[in-house]
Amino acid sequence: MAENTSRARMGRLAPENMTDAQRKAAEEIASGPRGDVRGPFNVLLRSPELMSPVQKVGEYLRFKCQLDRRIAEMATLIAAREWTQVYEWHAHHPLALKAGLKPEIAQAIAEGRRPTGMAQDEEIVYDLLTEAFRNKSVSDATYERAVKQFGEQNLVDLLAIGGYYALLAMMLNVSRTPLPEGAQSGMPHFPN
């Protein structure tokens, strides 16, 4: 996907232009750990009945699941790369580094290369999600390695992270949601 510099399709909704359901959904997300309606939630606010359960899934995956944050954020970066989603990358790259993901691993993911020097759990996550995204499933060997490393619940949560951020990426890409003012994507747009 080539970088799209077109105008955003779904700008921020002004409170006075929201329906009652949209106001309720906006208040719900603003009162939670995110603190504001931005990025994909601004898009999802167009369907407030969808936004509420979707954001609860994201709240679980970001703030409550048992996965090590380094692994969860790496999974998010893999999804962002698969969809060339610069807003997600911009939001989660600093979180991944803060959680302990090595900058060179994040950079390789950004460039679409298999990272070198990954820890065993990072290799398994990389293989699991890249195989799932590209093949729409995973081999028995990849599945068994992932279950052995993470257990079934964490495997399900890893797949959910990939799917959740793919959903948000689709919303962000179609709506052409821009990066925050002055921000750089940090991820190349390819293929051209």
C-alpha cells in the first residue's frame, strides 16, 4: 500500500453533533484507561453499539491479559506492519520499546524483515503471527511451539491481538486517519 496523503475521511466528531448513543460511548471510553476518544475509536464512534464491545476487547488485550507486555506489543507491531498502519505503529512502537523490545527487532519488523537476535518467545510470536496473517492459518509445528511456550489462553490472546489490531488497522486505513500533528510514522510504506 502506498502512503496515502489524502484528506481524512472521518474527522473527529464534535460533541454537539453526536447522537445520544455516540455521546454515551464516547464518555465510556474517555472514563477508562484510554482517557480520550482518538484514532480508531473516533472512527468506531460512527457505530457506537459496535465501538463499546470492541473497545472492551482492546482494553482487555492492552491492560488485563496475562501476556508479557513486550510480547503483546511486539504482536501489535506485527499487525501494524502487516496492514502498513502508521497510526498503530506510532502509538505502539514507544510502548513496545518501553516494555523491553529491542529497537533493532522493532526496526526489522518496520522494514518487513525477519528480525535477528530474537529471544525464543519473540521468535515464536513472530512465526505465529506472520504465518497466520500470510497463510490464514499456522502449521502444526508453529502451533505446537506456541502452545508449549505460552499455553492455550495466551495463544488465544496473541491471535486476538493480531485480529484486533487488524480490525483497527482496516478502520484507520479506510478512514485515512492521520497521525497526530507533527508526528512521523516511523514505518516505511510499501510496497509502492
